[in-house]
Amino acid sequence: MARLRAQIPEAGFPRGAGVASAVAFVLLLLIAAFTALYLSTAGPLALIRANDAGGRVPDELTAGQQRTTAGLAQSVATSATAAAGDLQVAAGSSVFDTPDDTALLTRLGETYEDWRGVVVYDPVAQKVVATRGEPVPVETLRGVAVANLTVRPVARPGDTPLVLTALPLTGARAGKLLVVSTALRNTAGTLDEDTQQQVRLVTADGVVLHTHGSAVAATDRPAQDLLARAATAAAAGQSGVLTGAAVTEKGKERAPVVSYAPVSPAGIGGSLGLSVVTFSRFPVEAVPVRWPGLVPAAALLALAVGGFVLLRRTVVAPIRRLRDDALAVAAGELGHPVRQSRIREVNRVTAALEHTRSKLRRRKPEPEVRPLLSAQLAVVLVALALLGWSGAVAATLGRQHAEVSPTMLSEHGVRVTRSADTLRRSLTEGLNDLQTLARLGKGKQPDQLRDMLGRLAGTESRFRSVYVTDAEGAVLVQAGREALRDPGKLPGGEGLRQHNTSGRVPVVYAFTPLPDSPNVLVGEYDVPRMAELLGSAGGRVRVVDEGKRTIADTEGYLAFAALSDPALVKNVDAAQSGKDAREATPSALLAAQRLADKGQAATLKWVVVAEQPIGSLGLADNTVRSGARVAALLTAVVALLLFAWHLLVVVRPLRRIGTEAGRIADGNTAAVVYPQRQDEIGTVASCVEICRQALTEGHNRLGETRRPTGAATDETELLQKIVDEPEPEAPAKRPSPTAETPDPAGQRRKTEAPIRAERKAPAKRPSPTAETPEPAGQRHKSAPRAHAERGTSAESAAPARAERPAAPPWRPAEPRRDSQTPRAQRPSARVAEPHRPAEPQREPAADRRRESPAPARTERRTPADRRPIDNAARADRRPAEPAADRRQEPPAPAPARAERKTPVDRRPSDNPARADRKPLADRSGETPARRPAEYRKRPQTPPRIPVRTPDDKAKSDYLSWLDGAGV
């Protein structure tokens, strides 16, 4: 049986009946380990993180602090470059046309009321030419090359830092600078005193320009170290958050959190070199170490072990036992009965093999055993158990809600308030820009404002369109994109308005009248730009109007879509009435803030409402929920894989073998059983086929007889049996006929009669006459070969040459053949030869044959015999003659000119498959009946000799000469 098993190979992984269950078991063990470690409130690294024992700051608080710091840095950059935008707009007006510096500064100071001071400074002479307002610290610009608009921060101890904006002047003031000093606006807003928040503006070298909020003690070394590290990282252009160790203050444990972000202005020369660093102390929340994933992991481990054992005992073990019994029967060991199985698919094969064994042994088979379980049913039970575990975990741990602390809810409300302040400030600054432009355009016509409108629309991204209208609202001059406001009379005065409450896009605009003119300056706000200012709040932030219609949304929206969530509507109503609107629902954090209580922005009656899903927060319960969903999904995939693998690789092939084995046991042995797999089931199929052959052909098919392998779908090739051909015997030596030993006439008639019977007599042509003498020296080039074939010498042929007719006076010429010229490019005409002395005319060839002795062998000349060849590479070839004659006689002298060889002569002699074949010249003694079919003489068509003649008479003479020569 061992030799038979060696003849039926079985492939390794991933083939085999037990591979599917083993792979599924390993995967389930990995999923169980993931469930136990990852599904915990302390996180997957709780075992190696030391600071989790006393609690830690929630990740959502640190992420929110980082978003707040980034928003503050953007606000600082906008405030620092506000004067730069104002100067760019003023440069497009005619205010710089006045030659008086004092008048210029007076006009600019009246236009821009928020400027602290403005001077005309000569950097070469290092002196101030003209000044207005507060003193400007121009000494900070000494040694600074100002080639374009430049912004420099200046620190003021105990006060808000200043921002110097320098603009190079042109024209008559070329080489001078217009320097403006403005105060950096307070962008931090209201800070939370409970968390001891502080905002710092730090330069690139670590100098603190300004602080706002609670003070940090100099003796607090951990906090000071965090602030120094944050300033260094921000100066390098990085942003992030740092968390320190928790300390106990007033009975509460608090941990310092420092976030930082660089201030990056755009569109100006130089760099501000500022960074925003925020400091807060958040209470540490104790994270209860809970392991909700231990119970699901233990259940999954039990299912994995139970399913693995069940599949091994009901599927794998019966199949391997069946393989051993099938090999024993196929090997001829018929003394032991085939062990029956309780598995239905295996039982069909074992019963058929037992019947086959009894027939071969001619004994009564063992009684059959009734099956109790199906292999497919066992696989289905295991897969259903795993799917049930997946559904239970997804329905329990995968749907639990995280608990939100009050600190997290309060921090969310603070971020929403800051976002509302940012939006309000942007709207108000837009209105201020329009008022400034209106003062610059005092007394000018609308066309003269075109340049300033273009600069305002280009430098201020908050406006999508800026234009001037008449008293009836018709657009006179426009810059930017097309206006969306419907033509109509504008309200009186100045302010902010929402133009529509329905339509494709909300239209929000600011307007102010032009001094001493009925015209109005209007600027339409870019709504997507407004939505970008709200991103620092986190989650989905929306701006709704008084009718709770959506004006702007950070996640895309349908314009003027009404709020549908009752919780959102309740918080918006609370914010409009001035109440605190913060709420934590089971699924989200909600906060609402009114845009403005007073000022021009209050006329809009907008409310900023934010909704942040709890599932997006970095909470421990969210980690458990996401991990439970992943574990449930992976287990479901493994269950489906286990079922499909067993069904396609084990159950179905086993059922097919059972059907074919039962047919053979019933006596139908006509069909062949093909082993389509190289595993245990394929071995069983091979053994069933051996038993079928033994029932059909006898016991000699059992055992170690080699049998073909493959599948029914494989292509079959019928190979022809190769038989070695016997070596041909050497032909008997035959003496060449000479004058002393002439060939008997009877032998000549015996050898030549069959050959002449196959040939056709050529058409008789007129013999040459004396009028067409042969040229002197003209000889037929095949004469030496004719002598060798007839067995005569050149001396005996001399009388015959004397009787040849004279050659024609002209022979067609052809260019000389060169051995280097390719054969396909060589001309087919013959080379003209010089005339030779005339020879005596001989009698016709027919009379000469009757008088001369019969040669040993005659053959019809081929066209190659009659064509002279000048190819030097082939000139030394010998004509075909018997091999025995060449061994006995010395080689004949080379002819004067080489001749073209026949197809027999051109056959390569180094071909081993044809080396033992004799040329046709040696088979003249054989009869056609004894020759193989491929060697029999084939009728040849008379060759066509290409002749090119200048006239018909020369052609006729040349053909007559050929007939007279016996050609």
C-alpha cells in the first residue's frame, strides 16, 4: 500500500480536507485576542500606560484646544494685515496725487480712523518727513530693506502690541516709506477662568509680545517648560498640543495642556514671526478600567474550539479513514473490511468500496451502517454559531453610547462662541472696509472708483462682488463676480442685510452711501468663505436666520433648508432669547450662540448652531464600540469563508465520488472516475478508479500498476510509437564497365528497361547540318559526367566528339555570376562563351548509342547538367555516383567548369534521419516495386531554358545545335 500511496501524490497547503478548519481556527483565535485587548475603556495600551491609573485628559479636549489655537492664529494674521489691505486700496485712489505730505497724512488719517499713527519716513536720511497721530516707532525699520508691502510687529510693555505696515512710495516720493501703526486687535475673546486659559503671542526668538488671560506662575516649572517647548515648535512652523502631568489644585486634579500654531499671513512681504500659544488646565477624568470585551472573547474562544473539534471529528477524520481503507482495497489487501462511517457523504463511499471488495474477493459484504449526520450540516452549524456571535456583539457593544463629561460639553460651547465672534468680526470689518472706501471716493464719479473697487474685491476674500448703485439700485460700476442681488432700491443709511429668504444662493451684503452723492457702495459677502470661518468649532456648524433657515453650513447644504431636528430647534430658540443653549443628547453634543447682541451684525438676527456626534469624540466608550463592530465584521467574514471552503472543496467533491462509487458498486463500470484534486478526496477517487479497472479487467489491475493521472477536462494527446530503423546494408561491389569487360547486352536491357518505361520520349527535333557548324572549342559541359556515368574514358569518347555538329555562331550572353550575389538576385540567362575551333561533325546520338557498348547506367540529364555554373563555392562538388565506386576508384579530375547539381546531389548528407538513404543513382538495379513510395521516380517536366535572342534565326540555330548535341 505504501508504494501505491507514493504513486498517488497529495499536495500540501492550501489543499487538504483539514486545511479549512485549521485556518478558520487560527483566525478565530486572533479575533478573540483582539476582542479581549482592544474592547476596553482604558484602550489597547492600558497595560503599558502608567498615567492611566490616576486618569487623564480626554482626547477630545486636547483636540478641541488645538482647533481653537489654529483659529486664533488665523484671526491674528487677519488683524495684522488689515492695514496692509487698506494701503493697497488707498494706493489705487488719487489720494497720493497731492504733493503735500501733511495733506496726504491728514486725508489718510481721516479716512482710516483705526490707525494709531502714520508717517512719511526717509530710510536713507533716517528721519521722519511728516507725521500724524501717535508717534510711530520707525527705528524698528532701520536696516530693513523694504521693497514691497511689509508688516512688522512691535511689542509694547503692558499694552497691546503694535503692527507697523510699511508701503514704498512712488513718483515724486520715490525712496520714501509710508509707515502706519495699528493696534493688534484682541482676537481671543472671552476666556474660561475655570480652566485658567491664557493666550500668548510669541516671536520667533521666544520673546512674549502679549499675554491675555490667567497668569502662569514663574515658579511652575512643568508649565513653563511646556510653554517653552511649544514656542520653539511653533517658531519652526509646526502646530500641535502638549500635555503635562496632573497636579492637585483645590482638591481637584488638573493637567496642563499647551497648544501652539504659527501665524502665517499671505500676500505681504516678510514674515511676522509670530506664534499663538494657548495654555489651559483641564481636570483629569478618571478612566475606569473596564474590560467589556473579555466575555465576548471567551465566548468566541469556546466557539472556535468547539467548532474545530466538531469539524475534525465529523469531516476530517472520516475522510482520512476512508482514504486509508480505499488505498488498502486498491493495493489488493482485500482481507480487511472497509470501516463504515456515520457521516452520510462518507458512508456512501465506504458502502460502495465494501461491495467492490466483496466482489473482488467473492465473499459476502459486511452489513451497512445507517448514517446519522451530514458533513454539510456540521459545517452549517459551526458557521451559524459564529454568525450568531457576530450579531450579538454588534447589537450590544457595537451600539452603546459614550458618556460625555460636563467639562467636554462646556468646552464645546466655548468653541461655538468663538466661532460666532469670528464670523461677526468678519462681517463688521467688511462694512468698515466699505466705509473707508466711501470716504476715499468722496467727490468722485463712479467711473473713477473702478480701480479702488477692483483692489478691494481682490484683496478682501470676504467679498465676492463690490459695486456702486444709483438711488434706484441699478448697478453703475462693478468689480469681482456678477452681482446676485435683485435690482431695487436699497435701504437708507448703512449696515448689513440679508437680501432673500429663498432661492439658489443666500445673498448677504453690506452697504454704505457715498459722501455727497446719491449713489450707494455695496459689497456682497462670499457665503462659502463665511462657512470656512466656523470650522474651528468642530462637528457640523450651521448659520440659521430668524426663520430657522440655513444660510451657511460647513458640510454642504441646501440653501434655506429648515432645521428638522427638534433638539436643534430647541437650542436655537434658547439662543435667540439670550439663554444658555448647550445640551448633550445620546448621539451628539449641541450648542447654539447668537451672532451679535448689538451693532450692525445684530440686525441679521442670525444664530450659530453646532452639532458634534459623540461617536466622533475620542472617548473610551467610542473605542469599545468601534472595536466591537470590527470584531463582529471579521468573525462574520470568517464564518462565511469557513462554510464556502468546506462546501466547495470537501462536501461537493465527496458527494461526486460517492455517486460514482455507488454506480460502480451497482455494476455500471463503463465510465472512468477522474481524480480532479490532489488531496485526500483525489486519492479516494483514484482508488475507486483502480477498483473499477479491477472489476473490468481482473485482479492484475490492483497493486502497484502505474496508471494515467489527470482530470476529465484535460486534453489528451495520442503519441506515435517510435521504431528504430535498421541500418541499410552496404551495396555489393560492382566493377565499372570498361572496354576489356563490356557490360552484357542482356544486363543493360534488364536495368534500363524499367527506367525507359517511365520516361517519355522527347519530341524529335531536326538534326544539325553542315550549314550550322559548331564553333571551335565549344563543348558540352556535361561530357565528363556522361563519361563517368557510362563507364567510359575521355579517350574512348574522342571519336564521338569529332562527330559533334558545329556550335551555332551566336549564344545568348548573361552577366557573370558572382558567389557574393544572393541567389534570388542572380540572372537566369547563361554566360556567353568564346568560340572554339570547329570540330568534325559526328553522327546523331541515336546512331551512336546503337554502335557503342552499353554503359553501366544511363539517366536523363537534368537542367542543372546542361547549365554551366561559375559559383566558386560550388565548383568543386562532384556529380552523384555510387558510394562504392568512390571508395574504390581515385577521385576523377575536376571539370573545367562546375555544373549545377540535381536535387539528389543537393540533398544534405549530414542529416542523421536521411544519412542512410542511397542516392537515386545507386538504385538503378532495384525495381520500382521494391522502392519506397517517397523514393520512386517521379515524372519530370522538360526544363525550360531561358534563351534571349536578338532575332528568330539565331534562336532556331541554337535549338538545332542543342538537338544535335543529344541534349
